[in-house]
Amino acid sequence: MKSRTKVVVIGGGIAGCSTLYHLTQEGWSDAVLVERNELTSGTTWHSAAQVTNFGTNQTMIGLKSRSISLYKELSEDPDYPINYHHGDGGIRLANTEAQMQGYRHFASMARGVDVHFEIISAEECGRRHPLISTDNLVGGLWDPLDGDIDPAQLCQALARRARKAGAEVYRNTPVTALTQHKDNTWTVHTEHGDIDCGIVVNACGYRVNEVGAMMGVHHPVASMEHQYFLTEDIPAIKEAGRRMPLIRCPISDYYCRQEKNGLLIGFYEQDCKTWGMDGIDPDFVNALCPDDLERVMDVLEGAFDRMPALRETGIRAVVNGPITYTIDGAPLIGPVPGKRNAFCAIGLRAGLGEGGGHGWLLAQMIVHGEACYDTWCLDPRRFAAHANAELTALKAVEDYQNEFRFHFPHEHRPAGRPAKTTPLTPVLAAEGAEFTVVNGWERVDYIKPSPGFHPSLTFNFDEAFDVVAAEVKNLQENAGLCEVSGFNRIEITGADRHSFLDRMFCGTVTRRAGRVGLGYLLNCHGMVKGEATVANLPASDRGPERVWYGSAAASELHDMDWLSQHIRAGENVQLRSLTNDQTILVLAGPRARDVLSACARGGWSREAFPWLSVRECFIGIAPATVMGVSFSGELAYEIHVPNASLYAAYLALRKAGEAVGLKLFGARAVESMRMEKGFLHWKTDLITEFDPYETGLGRFVTLDKGGFIGRQALLKRRAEGPRKKLVTLKIAASHAPAHGGASLMQKDKVVGTITSGDWGHRVGMNLAYAFVEPELATVDSSMQLDLCGDLFTATVIAPSPYDPGFDRLRG
């Protein structure tokens, strides 16, 4: 066994084998996989192994499409062919028009990554799958490339290719401990000796947290018992002369695929059960949980109704084994939060179907620092410290119970709430607040007009449309107040803080005391990595000279990792998170200055406190730090308050606001207003697939200021010219917003992809942002938006249609 290698991958299931193989494809053949038993002896061996293109965002569709392409190539390898039923086709059923509307959106989105779904009627569903009843069906989504694969053969084929490329695989080699050294390299301790390496990958399936504990981390992954059974032969299948397509049924919570001349039927019962919460038997290898068909009788009845032939068919075998889930159902592929040179590929509830793509993207991250897709939807750092085992289990149960029911826009399911709150959460709830969730934080979405107000789940504008319009109107005319919980705030101190930030940002970073600036961080490829405000606070009784770095709530762990790993040896820079200690109250509107002046000493005139200023003060009796910044396009102040004083500050602002018609507003109003101002969202419009010039941020780049991360790559990219450009669009539709991922068409060609969309209540336009072909990025260029299956004209307009001169936010 090697004593030194570049990478050690721990785990011999689909995640580990795919990662090892793809590392060799990226040129890293000095890699090792260690497996505690035999390859595929965990969840992989009992997987139903369905391979579909379907996903609810383009990254997921892209990695699944990559898996299908790889598996087809492996199946056709004359030296080691594997069993892969490619292109049987699959149907996702629907019994409501709302589900069909969602399928039409996903079909529009998939087209942008060259994956082609078909929307079919109930009658066509029955024609393509003669065993199903079409009772109460509306229709379905057809994936022509759906199929299934042999799990063990797939993993052996990947391991074989990795070995041929120079990697090594050590079976029956349990890992006993992990040691990280001062230079951030690792030693992997096993029962057969130690391996020193630069990088460790946790790909341990349901044993993920056994290895996580060796690193001193907990991963938000929980296992669920999952049952399927294999039927006896079904005459209609034998007589069909073709393979049956796969079925996934959100109506009765089951799936099925052909297995020889019978069916494999799997269930997602409501009376489901977590597994392994109190530890896993070391001898649980190639093992199953006890059968419990009583638990699935409710969904089994639904399956019988949908497929009457099952009532006349015997059961040949029952399989009940653990599968892993995360808090949001998507896997964790990427860097381990808070660790250096540690990665993971875990929480793969659909591992066999997606595993080829997971390993492909992870290998790119390890070797190149970034993948070809923006992988935030997979990033392990998207969950913060609230993601404990108890919350993970609650969300795993909820996701399991809704396996085939996608999330609608503005749908926030109830399990595990509230996870993170502020002292104002119950106060705002008493005011009628409806809450959304951001990185676990409860945040006001809008103020309900009545306690029983519950908008429909739809891809159209819902019943909250007029409620949001009223919040925007009052803010535009008077003043509004909004709590922004969980905003990421990092305090940066030390003599080298300014030179450090100058290296991190691609533009000029203000060093002036009492001033605030906005800037962008790039990765080593010159792509947009992050967005942050930088506020320079002078020394006071609250602290020394310091910088407050502020960014999106979701970026809490991501940005701390990025900043901390770029502090050089000997550099006098210290980072301290204030995210969980402070909360922002946003005061906005033309009368906002009157409100602030009524409850805080000091001069707040335009001259005394201009836009992009920062000052420490008191709001009533509450200590606060006020910044003159705006995400709404109106005069606005971010008021940062320690949580212990938050209620006092809130009461003072509400009292001061009585004279000017101050009302509460929420996140939906903010979303509408930021669209009108041309302000972008991190990981919606700001992604690592595009550089700042393509994203319309060239004014924030200062190439002649000296070195910064990504500069050389950016120079090369600028010389090559843009591949796409971000534009603002006006959509000729009034019933629904453009949804992220939807395709923009000219004739039959996809020419762009929507990043975000919403109604601009102040300008009376249906607005969207999209990356489009460069030649279409000029004002008045026109294309067609595929909006849930219908085409609407989308016209490029100038950015910031509301107050383009930025006069209102300067007050």
C-alpha cells in the first residue's frame, strides 16, 4: 500500500468510484481509494439504480446528463461492457394543472442545457405505458433517456478505468483516524498503515459522519429506510415486445421500472422511518433492514389503483435499505466547511443516477478550484451551524414524504421551523408577518392582510401580488421598515486589512474612514465569486479601527472560508463573524431621514450623512451602526443593531415613524424593487460561470490597481471577448414572472437563460435578468421567453428602469 499520494478518497460506492475515475480524467492519477469492505457494499449495492435527466435546476440536469453520457459509453466498452437499459423512457405523472405547469417550466429550463423533455397528455401516458390507468391523470413529463443501470458493474467499471490510469484501490481497508497537519496536509490512518496526502475526500455514504467525526465536523446527512419489491413475471410485459418506461408518481408516492419480465416497485410512504441516528453496527455490510410492508400499505393501495396488474402479481423479493438525505434533498459535493484540503461527496439520495456527474464536478473543484457549472446548489457550505442532526432528520423525513413533489415558487415547507430567529420574530408574527427562510433564518416575506391569508402554490403571480404592491407604494411615498435577519457580517481588523481586501476585490476598495463601498471578488479563473459591501469604521469605545464586510446571508460559511484561506503567512489580519450577533433593520423611503432624525441624535441631512456613509449612534437607547446604502432604490439606511437591543431599536423606529406613515415591508417587496434598480442577487445572477464583464460589472473592475485574485485570467478572458452578457428584459406577459432557468428562444435555438424575474410595481413592468448571446445584448433586441410552455416576447431594455440616475436613493 502506498504511504504517500496526492488524494485519498474514502468510500467505495458510486461517489468514491466516480470521484477517483474523474480525478484521473483531470490528470491526477496519483490518487488512492480506500474502502472498509468491498466496493459497493453500502447503499450502492441495493440501489434501484434509476438514471434520469430530470432535475429542478440546470446544474442538476447538467450533471445527470453527464452521467447518462458516461454510462452509455461504459456500457458500450467492448472490453468491459455493463448492463445499462438506456433510453427506456420515463414518465412523471401529474393530476393537477399546477404540476403540469411546473413540468413545462422544467422542460423550458432543460432545453437550455440541451436536454429535451416532452409534455404529454393523460391519454399519451397510457399509450406509452399500457399497464397504467389514466383515471384522474392530467398528463405527465416524458424523459426519453430515462433508464436503469447495474450498480455493482458501474462502480467496478469506474474503478477499473481509474486503475488503468494509474490510481489505486484498497479494499478491506477501514480508516481509523484522520490527522491534519500545520501545512494543511493530511494523514489517513487505516488498519493496514498510514497514507500521507494533500487532500482527503469523504465519500462514505451512510457512514459519512463516522469519517466526519474524525475531521471534527458534523455533516447534515441523515439516512432513511427505503423499501421496494420485485414482482413475479407479468404477462403483459412479456407480451409487449418492448421495455416498459419508468413511472414516478407524486399522486401515490411510488415509482416503478421493469426488472426482467416483472417490475421493481419502490415506495415513499408517509409513515417513514429514519435509520442509524444512534450509530451504525460496524458489521452492517451488504446488509438490509427488516422488511416492513405494513408501513407502505397506504402508498401500495395507490400503486394498485394506478397499475391494476399489480393486484394479480406475486412479490418475488423485498428490499429495505438505508438511503441518505440532506436538509434540502440535494447532495453535498465540494469543500468541507471550515477545513482546508478536505472535500466530500455525500448525501446522495439518487447516487447511482447522478453519481457520474457528481464525481465529474468534484474532480474539477479539487484539481482546478472550480467546476464548469456554478455548484452552489450542491455546496456543503450552503448550510450553517443550525444544521444539526435533529433538524436534518426532520427535513429528511419531509423530503422523503414529498420525493416526487417539486417545490413551487414561494413554497416553504414546515418541518424544522423555526430554526433561527431574532428577538423580533414573535413581534413581527403578531403584526401579521408571513415568513420565508434564508439560511435557516426566519425573514419576513410580506405582511398578511388577514390571519387566514394563504396564497396558492403556482408558477403564476399569486394572491400576494397586490399585498406586495401596497408595501412598495407606501415605501415609495412615505417610509418602510424591514428586518433583514442573518445578513452575513465579518469584522476585519489588523494593520494589513486594507491591503488584504485590495487583493481580494477586483476593484478599488475604499479606505476612507466613515465610508462604505461595494465590490466583487473573483476566483482564480476570473469569474465572479462573491459580492460584498466594505464599511470602514473609525476607532471608538465600541472597538478599534475596523472593516465590516457584509454579504448575502447564504454566504456565511462560503465567504469566511474564502477570506480565511487567502490570509498570507505573517499578514496582520483577523476575521470575526458578527452574523449571529447583529441584525439589520432597513429603514427606506423618502421620509426615512425624518424617522431617523426623530429617534437618533446627530445630523442626518444629505450633507451631514451622504449616501455610502457609515456612523455609530444610538437608535433611542439601542447602540447601532447606520449605513447609507439601499437595495430598494429609495433613500434607505441599514441599521445594524446587537440582538440584545434589537427590540428597543424597533420600538423607537416604529414610534418615530408614526408621523410619516411608516409601515412594514418584506422580502418580496425588496425583490421587486431590486429588479427595477438593476441590483443583482448572489448565486442567482452572480455566478461562477461568468466574469464581471459578462455580468455587466465592468465598472467595478480596476485592472491597473495591481494584483488581485483572478486578474491574469480576467485579462485573458477580456481579450477573448464575452460568451454571454447579462441583460435586463421586459416580458410581454402580465400573469406570471419569468422563472430562473427558463429558456429564451429565437426560432428553435436557445439564445439565453433567465436568472431571475419579478414584477416591477413602480415601473409597471414584468422584469427579468438573463444571460444572452452577446449580439442580442443591445437595447430593443427581441427574443421569445418559454414561460411554462408558452412563448412571450422578451425585449432588452436599459438597466435600472426605475430612477436610472440614482437620485432618489441619494435623498
